[in-house]
Amino acid sequence: MLKCLKTLFAFALLVLAAQFVTGQETEILVTQSASVQVELVSDEIYDEPEAAPIDEATAPVYSSYEEFQASPGYAKFMIDNLWILMAAAMVFIMHLGFATVESGFTQAKNSVNVIYKNVFILATGIITYAVVGFQIMYPGDFNGFFGFGGFGIGFDPADSAGMLTPAYVEEMTIWSDFIFQAMFAATAATIVSGCVTGRIKLPAFMIFGALLVAFSYPITGSWLWGGGWLDQLGFYDFAGSTLVHAVGGFAGLACVLLLGARAGKYENGKVNTIPGHNIPLATVGIFLLWFGWFGFNGGSVLSADPAGVSFVFVNTALAAAAGALAAMIATNLLMHKLDAPMALNGILAGLVGITAGADVVSPTSAVLIGLFAGALVVASIAAFDKLRVDDPVGAISVHGICGVWGTLAVGIFSAEYSFLTQLIGTAAVIGFTFAFSFIVFGAIKYTMGVRVSAEVELGGLDLEEHGNNAYPSFAGVELLSKA
Amino acid sequence: MLKCLKTLFAFALLVLAAQFVTGQETEILVTQSASVQVELVSDEIYDEPEAAPIDEATAPVYSSYEEFQASPGYAKFMIDNLWILMAAAMVFIMHLGFATVESGFTQAKNSVNVIYKNVFILATGIITYAVVGFQIMYPGDFNGFFGFGGFGIGFDPADSAGMLTPAYVEEMTIWSDFIFQAMFAATAATIVSGCVTGRIKLPAFMIFGALLVAFSYPITGSWLWGGGWLDQLGFYDFAGSTLVHAVGGFAGLACVLLLGARAGKYENGKVNTIPGHNIPLATVGIFLLWFGWFGFNGGSVLSADPAGVSFVFVNTALAAAAGALAAMIATNLLMHKLDAPMALNGILAGLVGITAGADVVSPTSAVLIGLFAGALVVASIAAFDKLRVDDPVGAISVHGICGVWGTLAVGIFSAEYSFLTQLIGTAAVIGFTFAFSFIVFGAIKYTMGVRVSAEVELGGLDLEEHGNNAYPSFAGVELLSKA
Amino acid sequence: MLKCLKTLFAFALLVLAAQFVTGQETEILVTQSASVQVELVSDEIYDEPEAAPIDEATAPVYSSYEEFQASPGYAKFMIDNLWILMAAAMVFIMHLGFATVESGFTQAKNSVNVIYKNVFILATGIITYAVVGFQIMYPGDFNGFFGFGGFGIGFDPADSAGMLTPAYVEEMTIWSDFIFQAMFAATAATIVSGCVTGRIKLPAFMIFGALLVAFSYPITGSWLWGGGWLDQLGFYDFAGSTLVHAVGGFAGLACVLLLGARAGKYENGKVNTIPGHNIPLATVGIFLLWFGWFGFNGGSVLSADPAGVSFVFVNTALAAAAGALAAMIATNLLMHKLDAPMALNGILAGLVGITAGADVVSPTSAVLIGLFAGALVVASIAAFDKLRVDDPVGAISVHGICGVWGTLAVGIFSAEYSFLTQLIGTAAVIGFTFAFSFIVFGAIKYTMGVRVSAEVELGGLDLEEHGNNAYPSFAGVELLSKA
């Protein structure tokens, strides 16, 4: 614990040193960036348009979709809409990233289980978001805490010109709006999957995950992105450091507290490493996550505005790179190791960290946010192990802790947003999610149970629960025998 | 067999139950969707423009490409064209998906062979499509059954303004048209690769695959997409449930019937499972296929029309998700298993199923199509095993059977299209492909032979035919020894 | 050596035979293509806009970004800019391609080290490019040999309308310009990583790689793309056959000469094969590189011009396909093998080969360039082994030799460019890079040392230097034991 703090402190010195080297340059950039962003982030570009009420005076109205296609605004709408769809596809591929990171960073004997969970939760997330989630998250006018616009996506066949033109939102059709948001929805539960891997009963995860994505995630989402009370309060979370990542991380924390650590992880006061079985596979996942994050953050501009999207791309890349370097340095200082998995987690930490403020902090700030996130994730993983909170892939630290950091960082690095408001918003979302998760997962625990038997855990979930092996036939060598 | 039917029946009940739960809502959507689609799918948006004769009266004519660049229509053309290129790149990555699914779902000892086949057929597909395929598939005016526009891509250097502007087709240059179609071309043969894996002679596959992509695929393609007799008949296959996927599946069936099952697959009336060697690798492939499918289906809109592409994205995602869930349920009912490979195949089944009608069925219908496809693939794989048709990766079921289902589903879920016409078109394409494949592969069989020796099959194609191991040096442990 | 030459000769005959078969058709295409390209490649479309001085007379000037957003030119700018960003994301994913190819084609015991190096160099490349590289490569007015525009990206907060509109460059914001170029920057050092893998000291690589991407790469880059002396001379290298790939390959050659071969590679005059440990992993990498290359080449059009980008896509795909087929044929002729790794390297060879001229040679020429590259890489790898230059993944041949070939090919297949100028430019860039690398890596060698001990090399860098295993827990079987 002390060592962690020392490392974080050493890292803070490094950041200061870096600032000293780049000198006034840096300070000027940080200072100036505030005014720049005022310009860059004029409301009509960045505010979530689907939450904004349509200005009936200025919004163009078309009597038919064909009329719109012939109008001068059509080309711009095409580009905005196309970018949202491309971004949706890129966020989709993040689910492959999550699946391969979770599988690669854990034991081979549970890989089929990991894949099964991830496929299930992605499919369920998309379907439940279509059935209820989308209209919980974007309920239209509501009390700011909970609203429900009705079942389904909300497409009105009688008003296709209103649903498929700027009369809906200025930049995209209702279908694009839905599919981009739907790709986000399963993410939170996928993060939980990483936290509870290796010892959770499959049906317990399936029920909990489905409820989380169907209800909890869109409810807290509605508070800000749906135009609810946190939006009114001035809270800012650009693409979801808190609303997506910390939600997943703290839901996962609640589950892990109820579930307990994997057998053999903590013995006689010692922390045993249970290494991942396939680091190249995890690497594939981390890089795909980074790739997808360009869509996750870039698409959250909610238009193809050149200044907005390109600025977000730069900040996203810089924070990820800084996160990797900081994690490498911190691991070396703290553990005297050149640890590849930690470097990979540093990339994710930087990405999670920049997600809340990618459009409102300067590139220099993005580097600093990424650097701190990269060091923080190393310290946090060590700290949770001290607390005997067993998080096999480090998802609580990566998504939960760095998600909080990223959201608070908006209050530090952007002059527009209040640190206090950021703190309140983060605490409210995390608090609700943790409580929801603790109650729901607790109810599952005391009814049907959440943990597999010791025998199943030892033998591996793949053979015991699925009757599959992830790698059964590596030529002669029977790799995944029970023994 | 009985069990399969029971499962399909149980599944039909589930669909009914689902309809009961969503109630009238669903029925209204399905009903209304028909009228919606009439609006959504006006001819000028969705019809394959490259097949349509250019309307010389209205098509703008430019004396040079530079003149076009300065014209008001240039921006829209840029977007449409860019989307087709992005879609082409996404379809390209599906070939990595096919290679990794086939490799992961089969034995390690044949992985190098799988990769060699896939690289060969992708490269050959692109080259032969440039040399003959493109102008067989889009021959211009022809008799509706077979035409040939000439060797090469058909670019006329003397008329670059006519080839690179809306004078060619309204939305893209000739190069974009070619590259998007070329990425589809190798798909059919890649599907065959999965069916025949583990025991086919490499030269036999190479010759057969090259002939299939160079001639058979573009001939049946020309019947519909080239403006041939099936197009005249009113047959509809949006992105190729039949024209691409069922073609691959039934070509594969013909080959498997001539090739026989792998050694040890069917013994004493028992079906032995020969499990895939690397489920995470196959998972990478399935997710990449889903990702690429957004380009496969979305690009088949043949423009970046916001309503069209976003609608197709939503239907594609919903069908894939529904397919996964249905396969999970069906496997559980039929085999009492939580089977990850089957869940992954369920995703593909849903995707293949929605491909024919992604632009003309409602989202609710997309879910139902995906659900049935997911159950169907489970039953179909079991049925083919009963019939001792050895299809190592389930490609005949996924692409062949679900391809037929998807094409027929257009006649069920869309009021615009006739079930009978869909049946005729599907039967004609499959019939031609099966006959072509049976004759060509039969000729190869009785001349040079199609099957490796029992010794090579046992030792693995990698060592015996390639002298390579896929995983030779896992530290000390000599994994791929012959024994 | 003789055998290699014979193979290249046999291949040349094959090319001639191919030309004979396609007959006059081909010749006409090649001849005509020259005039076509004059049309296709008018200066305002293809010339690197960031190097061109802004024409103050015609460039529109906006008093604010908001004014620009309301202007008619905004939509076109959005598309161009969006394509550059998408292309940047695609080039990003090439780094995953490099990491998995290097890991898959080498031994399992060094996989963690490979990943660590790749993450480090990607992160460092992005950060150093932001700090110094971008403004070394694009220094504005300079003496043509070395310039430096100042630290940082060069965004002037006081002039956002000048930085984010066509006043900067006609097609993109400064952020897009930076991020696209930044994704290229780490590539050169990543190529080196492949050459030196398995025996280099980690700190030696880190220092050398950082210096290469921070200084050497942008200096030679400025000679052409920054508007320096090679640009004045008329040298042409569209997307970097020489400026990116040959730079990496020849930097790698310098390092390998100083580092020596891996233990056991060359013994008693015999070349021992040290096979890669995971061919499917390498396959994932190769296909991702091909996918990314559509962005690498397509984005280098530096606009979304439909004719330009689609033409480059077609040439890129054709050359890659031709490279694969030629490598398959050449390997079969030279080694009587059906070698999958060589077929995969053939894809890369074709891609590297077409990179210099993708926008200025005809599709027929692209096929010929790819064919020769595919044969060349096979001969080159054999030749370097004869010379006892140990290049574990063949990167010197793929990137260095085929990079030179691709750049010279512009002088052969395009009537616009002089072979002699291409030769001078290539020699100058390679010469500088080789000298820089030899001196810097030599200095590291004679101070801190560049090579791990024989014991570490034998035990594997993963365990010895990182304390990690790439695959530690394959169920019971302790795969990566030292023994």
C-alpha cells in the first residue's frame, strides 16, 4: 500500500519534471486551451443532440424523405450519419476486444466460459436495448431521474420523414442513433464479466448482466445523456468514463464482494499470481479496444464535424500512448518488472481516463490525464489485491478507478466544468450502480447461488459447465485434461 | 432427427410466445413495416445501380473529371463512393474471419493448410474477378442467363469522365464498383474450404475453388445483380443470402458428397465429435465476420443513403444477436449443453439469414428471422451428421441452409415479394451451383483425385503436405509430432 | 544464391507468359495507362497538400470556424477530413498486425518481449511525433535537408479558424493531418523490432527505436513529403515504399549487422530453420496489415476524391493478391514447398511494392509489381540467409528490398517519373537511414551493449527479462519451462 502511494508520488514528480522540461510551452497550452475549447465546443456542435429538444422554429421540415434527399442539407446529413454508423461498427469490435482480453488474461480452462458469457451479454444487450433500454435512456421529457418512452426503438412508421431527417436530430436517423447507443449498452456488463470470471455460475451472470444492461445502465445514462438531473446540474461526461466504464467497474466490484476471490488467490496473507494463459490473445484485444475507442470517443461527437472529431482522435491517441508509458514506468518502479500485461492495461487506463473529457481538454492535458491513469491503474490493481478483492483482469481498476479519475479530471483540466459537480455526478452514478448491483446480485446469491462448487472451479468451467475445451486437440498432447 | 424437429417445433412455440408477450405491438410493426418499406425502398435508392441502364436524359454528363469535381453533385458522390470503399475494406476483413473460424473450429494439425487455402482463394478470387468475373457478373445487356462484357475491369481510359462520375453509376466510380464486388467474389469458395477441410488434396481445392469463383459464382450472380432473368422475374436477394452464402454452402455440399467424411467421424453408427483446436481463435473470426457484415449488408445499399444504411445496420445487428440467443436456447434444449461454438455459429446463422432482406423487413421481423436461423443451424448441423455428411465447421448449415431460409424469409416477412418467386430463384441458383460443383469436382475426382491418403489425413495436412506446423515451438513441448 | 536467381528468372518468364496470354490487351492497358494517369493524377488532386504553400489568392478565408461551418465548402471538407481520420484508425490497426506477425513468426519464449517492444514503440512514436517529429517532417519553409518548426503539433489557439479550415490545408484540420502522420511514424521502428527480435537487450531497442522515430524518420520524410530537396528533384514515393518501409528495413539491416544472428541459426555452414510458434496468430497480423493498408495507401491520397481513393484501393488489392500468388509459386519452384508463412509474406511484399506508386501505375502494372515483389521476397529471404544475416521475420526483405523495388518500379511503370531520380531518392533515404542506424546502434553497442547473454537468449526473453510467460497456464502442461 505504502509502495503504491510512493509510486504514485514518484509519478507525480515525473509529471512535474515533464512540465518543467516542456516549460512555459506546456503551461501556455493548458491555459490557452481553455479559451480554445470555448470556441471548439460551441453548444450546437457537441451537445448531445438527441437529448436536446428540437428547435421547431429553425429545424427544417420535409414532407417526405424524398424531398429531404433533394434538399441542400442532405449531403451534410449523409456524412454525419455515415460517421455515426462507422463509429457504431468500431464500438462493436470493442466487444471482441473485451472477450479476448478477458480470455487471454485468465486461465485456459475457463476460456469457453468467457466467450459464452461475452456472446450472451452482447446479444442480450442489443436485444434488450431495442426492447426497453433505448427508451429508458432517452425517454424524452421526463422527471430527470427515471422515464420510459415506451417499448421498442420508437420509430413511427407514419412519420418516416420525421424519423429519418434532421427533424429527428440534426445529424442522424433514428436507426443510427439507436445502433450507436446499442453498441455501448452491453459494455458495462462485459466489464463485470471480467471481474467475476473463473468462479461465477453462468445463470447468475446471465440474469445479473441482463438486468444491468436492460435497466441500471440506461437509468443512470438518462440522468446525463437523456437530459436528466445531472445534465441540468452541469455534469460532464463526454463519452462515458463514468456512465459506461465506472458503471461497469463498480457493478463488478459489488459482484466481487459478494462472490469472493478465486480459490488459491489469497493464501496465508500472500497474493498468488494466477497468470493469464494467452498474452498474444489479450494483446489482440487491447489493440482492438484502442481501435474501437476512436469510434467510441470520436462517434460521441455525434457528428462528423472536422474540428471536433479530429481533436477527439488526437486526445484519445495521446492519452492511450501516455497511459502505456506511465504503466511501464510505474510497474518498473513499483515491482521492478518489465510487465507486458500491465503495459497493456496502461493503454486501457489512458483510454478510460480520456473518455470523459476528450473534447474539452487540451492535448497536453490529455497526455497528463493518460500518464496519471497509467500509473493509477498499477497502484490500484496492487491496492485491490491488498484488500483481497480478486479482479482477475484488473477491470475494477481499469474501468472503475480510472473512469472516476477521468471524470474528475474534466473538473481539473477544463475551466468550463466544476470539480465539485463532477464529483457529485460521479458519486451519484457509481452509488446507484453499486447499490443496484449489490441488491440484485445479493438476491441472486441468496436464492439460486452465484458461485460454482470448488470442484468445478478447480476443474475449470469449460469442462464442468460447458463440456467444451478451448484448446482440446493440440496434436496428441491432451492439454485441457482435468488433472 | 426427431429430436431436431422437436427442437425446431419448441423454438417455433418460443417465437409464438415472444409474439404473444410483445403482443399487438409486434403485429402492428410487422404489418406497418410493409408500408414503411414501400417508402424506404423506393427504386432509385436500393436497386442495384450498376445493372440499371443509365438514363441518358437525366444523368449529368461532364466533359472532364475536373469539371465534375467542381460541380454541386460532387460532395454527395464523394460520400457514397467513400462508403462503398469502406464497406469493401470491411468485407475484406471477413476473409480473415473465415480463415480463423475454419482454423479454430478444426484440428491444429491442419491449420497451416487452412490458411494456405484461404490465402490462395482470396488472392485468386480478386485476380480472376479482375480478369473475367466482374464482366461475367455485370455483362451489360445480355440474354439474362450468360453474358460476358470482355476481359478486364472494363475501364475505358479514353472516357475517364464517364467511368469516374455519375455517368457510370450514380454513386461510385468503376473502381469502387469493382473492388466492392471483388471482395464478395472469393467468399463462396472460402465457404467450400470450410466444408472440405482436413482431407482434401490441395491442388483439387485450388482448381475447383478457382473455377467456382471465376465462373460459377459470377454466372448465377448475373442472373439477379447483373440484371438477368431472376431480376426480371422479381426475385429479391439484397446482399446475397442465396447468391453468396447458399452458393458457397451448396457447392460445399456437392464436394463433401464426393469427398466423404473425415476418418473416424462416423464409426459403427456413432457420430464422433472432432473438436476444434482453438475456440478463442474461432471467436476472433466470428466477431470479425459480424463486423465485416455491416459492410457486406450496409455496403449493398450501394449508396450512403442515411435511412437505407442505418436501417440495414439495425436489422443486421438484431438478427445476429437473435441468432446467438436462439442457438444457445436450441442447443440447451436439444443437447442439454451450454455450447460456445454453437452460440458462435448462431451469430453467423442470424447474419446469413438477414442478408437477403436486410433492407425490406422490419426490425421485429429481423429478430424473428435471426431467431429461426439460430435454431435452424443447430438442427441442421445435427441432421447432416445423421446423414453422415461431414461438414467440419458447419458451413453447409450456416451458409447453405440458413442462406435458403433468409431468401425465403423475404417472401414471408415482406409484402412486396412473392414467396414462390423467392423459392424459384433460390432453387435455380442452388441447382446450378450444385450441378456445376458436382460435375467439376467429380471430374477432378476421377482424374487427379480429390482425397489425401489415410496416412496424410492421420498425420495432418500441415506436416505431410506443407512441411509446416501451425504451432511448432511451444517451448520444449513438441506439440505437433506425428504420433 | 544461384537457385534464387534461377527462380527470379523463372518468375520473369512467368510474367512474360502472363503478358503473352493477356496479349495486346495488356500492352495497350500499360501504354494507355500512362496517359490516363496524367488525367487521373492532376496536381491539385494528388500532390501532398500539407507541403504545398497555401495559395493566398484562392484559398478561402474564414473569420471563424462557425462561419466556415455555414459555408458551401464545409460538406466536402467534412468528407475529406473524415476519410483521413478513418484511414488513421486503419493505419493504427497495422500496429496490431506488426505485433502479431512478429510474435507469431518467432518463438513462444520471446512473445511477451515482442509485445512489450511493440507497445513501447507505438506509444513512444505517437508521443515523440507530437513533441518533435511532426514539425521536423513538416517544418514549413526550410533548406530542404533539415528544418524544425518548433515543439508540439503547431496548433495556434489564437488562429483556430486558420488551423481547422481549408486555410490550413484544403482537405483536413491540423489535428487530422497530425494523427494520420503520427500513425505512420512508429512503423519504421516496428519493422526494426522484427529484425532484431529474440536476442536484443530491451533498453537498447527502446533507445534506438525512440531516436529513429523521433529524428531519423521525420528527417528523411521531410526531404520529400515536407517539400525538401527530393520533392524538388521530382522523386516520387506515394505512401512510403521507401520513406516508411525501406527506412524500417535498412535500419533493421544496420542493427542486425551489429547484433549478429540468433544462437543456432547458422551452424557449420548450415542454415537452421527456427520456426514461428503460432502461424494462425501471424495470419491474423498479415490480414490486419492488408486491411490497414487500404488506409495507409488510400489515406495517402490526402482527400476522399472518389477517383483517386478507389483507384488506389484497386491497385493495393491487386498487388497484394499478386504478391501472394507469386510467393506461392516461387516457394514451390525454389524449395518445392507449399509454404504458408511465405505466402503470407508474399502478401506483404506486394503491399510494400505497390505503396510507392499506387496512384500512378495502371492496375495491370500493379499486378506485375506485386508478382515481382512476391517472387523477390522469397529470393531475398534465401539470399540473406546465405549471407548469414539473421532476420527472424523476413522484415529486411519484405520492407527493405521490396520497398526499394516498389520505389524503382514507379520509374519503370509510370511514364511521368524518371528511373534515375527514383534511384537517387531511394539511395539517399536508405543511405542516411543506414548510416544513422549504424552509428547510433553502434554507439549503444559499445557503451551499454545491445545483446542479451547466451543464457537469457536460450531461456527466452520472456522469462529472463520480463518474468512473464506468453502462455503460462495451458492446463497442467507447463509449456514455457526453461528447459
